Amino acid sequence: MPVQGHVRYESITVSGTPIGMTVTAGNGFIPQVAEITVEANALRYRVDGTDPAADEGHEVEDGGKIVLLNQGEVNLFRAIKRDAGDAIIRVSQGVDYVS
């Protein structure tokens, strides 16, 4: 995984209400980047401070990956399920991302 200097890990169920991730200090550092894997169902997300909707936002299928490369995107990330079933995201946050 290209996230360097791991700060925290979180598993989140994404349902019909937009949700973000927890952004708090871990291991003495504020998260600057995040890598997110999508499981179970597709979702939509935004990183501009506006909530996504089931038919609006960037679409990611089950098995897809989202990479957030700065603290602004990490703070503003919001996701919602696209279809009937909830999605699950696995979030790893860190201080740097190496591609």
C-alpha cells in the first residue's frame, strides 16, 4: 500500500446518508493522505465540500480504489451508496502517498 507513515485505519459502512471519515490525529500526526478501497457495492463520492447523491459525484464500483492526496480532500471526502445495498469502505490514512 503506497500510504506512508500510517496514522489510522477505519472501516465505514456507506448507506443512503452521505458520510465522511474520521479525521483526527493518530500516532502524533494529522492525516494528510488516504487510500480507500470499496467493497460490497458501488458508491459515489465528492471532495469539494458538497454531499454526493446516488446519481451525482464520482462513481466507484465494488473493488475500486480512491486515493486522496492532500489534507483538504481527506477533510472534505463524503460518500453515499449508489444502489440498494450498502457499500463498505476501508480507509488507511497517512502522512504521505508514494505512487
